[in-house]
Amino acid sequence: MFHQNFAPGDFGGGPSDFVVKQVDQILSHLTGILTTVAGLLMMAMMAHIVLDVLFKWLLNSPIDGTLEMVSHYYMVGLIYLPLGYVQRRGSHIVAEIFTQNLTRRVRAGLESVIGLFLFAYVILFVWTTSLEAVNKTVEKEFLEATESFIIIWPTRWFLPVGFGLMGLYAIVQIFGNLKVARSSEAFTGRIGTGI
């Protein structure tokens, strides 16, 4: 798959290019925050599991709700919050069997079309998961562990946030790909996974 990560001068100097560049910078900042949160969730999950095992074997008293916390907080955040980062780097799993020999311009045009389909799907997904998150927030959704209750409604927001950021990045990439597809010169930006 043909993904570009755009350098500061790649959007040119027009007003719309300036806006796209500014949006890209804002999204980059948000992506960094969400990716950091996902990393912290991963470390918290590891610590929680290690403590649970230690308490179980040394004190014969496992931590109540470990399974529920891992499956409803840590794993959900770890999977969905960094989706913007994955989209930004073009790190989704792809098969380039038919596109690897296309010119950069043709691949950029194809990526623009794919980006539009991705954005349409993401809008639908964000809408439905947001409705579900609102409903579960109003209900104050929780799970019953062995000895306690675990509030899980906040994790319902990880999906619309993660997919929303991925969709916004898809739009920024569409603008960049369209610029490459319309240009008569070779693309001067970086191609691949480097930022």
C-alpha cells in the first residue's frame, strides 16, 4: 500500500494546504497523547497481572476483578486508542500484489479512493459506537466481579475516539494523496513508515 508521511513543505503554500498542515500537527499531538495512554495501559496491565499472580501464589488471595480489568479496560484501550498512530504511519496490514508496480501518481490516486471508503466506514463506526457509549454512560454500565463492581462505561469511549482519530488522519492523507496524484512532478516527500 502506498502511504506517505508528509514533510512540512509537502502541502505547499496555499490557504487550504496551510489548514491541512495545521490539522496534521494537531492530529499528531493527539495521536501522541493517545499512544502514550495506550502504552501506560499496557504497563498497568502487566503490573496488574504480575501482582495478581504474586498475590495468588504467595498470599493465596488473587486480586479481585483482574480478568475484567484486563479485558474491559487494558486490552480495549491498547487496541483502539493507537489507531490514529497506525493510520498516520501507514502500518495497517496490506497486500500490494496488484499495486506494487503502479506509478506513484496512480497509487496516490488509488489511495485517495481507498481513503474515502475508509473514512465513510469510520464515520459509520464512530457514529454507532458513540451512540452505544452514550447509552452505556447514561446506564452507568458496570460488571460484577467476585467481590466488587467494576465500572466499565468509560471504556466504551475508546472506540469512537480511536476510530475518529484514524478517520481524521485518513482525510489528511487523502488531501496529500490527491496533491501527489495531480502533480506532474515526482513526489518529494517520504514514502513508507518513517515520520
